Amino acid sequence: MIYTPGAYDGHLLSFSRELIQEAFRLLRDSDHIAQAQRERDALAKTATTSPASEVD
């Protein structure tokens, strides 16, 4: 038996493409948020490993 795509398959493929495009758009638009989180994490890591926070 040979499978031949029908109209439903075309709609599903089109919908999948739209979802992927939207996901990539969201990912691109959220880069500034991710960058801010990476900077925050780097600062937090530096603060916890820095001996300057100790008081004599």
C-alpha cells in the first residue's frame, strides 16, 4: 500500500510551519531577556565567589 498525502496532511503541514515560525519569532524577540538573565547569573556567580564580600 502506498501512502498518498491528502488535504488534511497539507493543512497539518501548513499549521506546523506556522507554529515553528512563531516559535522562532518569539525566540528572537526574547533575546534581550535571556541576555539580561545571563548577565544576572554571571554577577551572582561573581558575588558568591568573590572574597571582597568578607569583612575583617
